[in-house]
Amino acid sequence: MKDSKKITTFDQLIEVEHGKIGSESRNMYEEKSQMFIISEMLKEARKEAKITQEELAEKTGTKKSYISRIENGRGNIQLSTLIRIFEIGLNKRIGFTFL
């Protein structure tokens, strides 16, 4: 890492490692970060509900393999499917914040 002594905030570290906001590298990092967060939230909510991936898939009209891919951060998920999984499958409300 170059000039690590000058880095004093997490935002500065991310910029050094992944580029400025809007760059292709930074956009890819942000996308992967958000997918990781969604995958962890899904796993936690499913475990809290004490249901299996298969049961969640049945409740939401998807496949177990699809739930697994999302939980492992490898799936590309549509917003409508995400809402259905959380709200119908897990009885959780979804909210969004745009910065």
C-alpha cells in the first residue's frame, strides 16, 4: 500500500485501494460490498426464522440453489425477488437509503 502513513480514515483507504467514487474499480468494489451485506443479512434473517434454504425457496417461489447463491454473494438478484424473499419468506420489511 502506497503512502499508508498519510491515510487517516477508512474512506481514504478505500480510495487508495479501489479508486475514486465513479471509477470502474470503485464501482465494482461497491457492488461487491453491497452484495456481501445483503447475503449476510439474508443468512442471519433466515437462521433467526429457523428455516432452511429449501423452505425459504418454497415460500418465495424460487429454488434452493438460488437462495444459496445469494447467501454466498454469487447471485445477481432482482429487487422484486429480494423484497419477496425478505417480506414474504422471512416476514421482514425492507427499507432503502440513498446517499
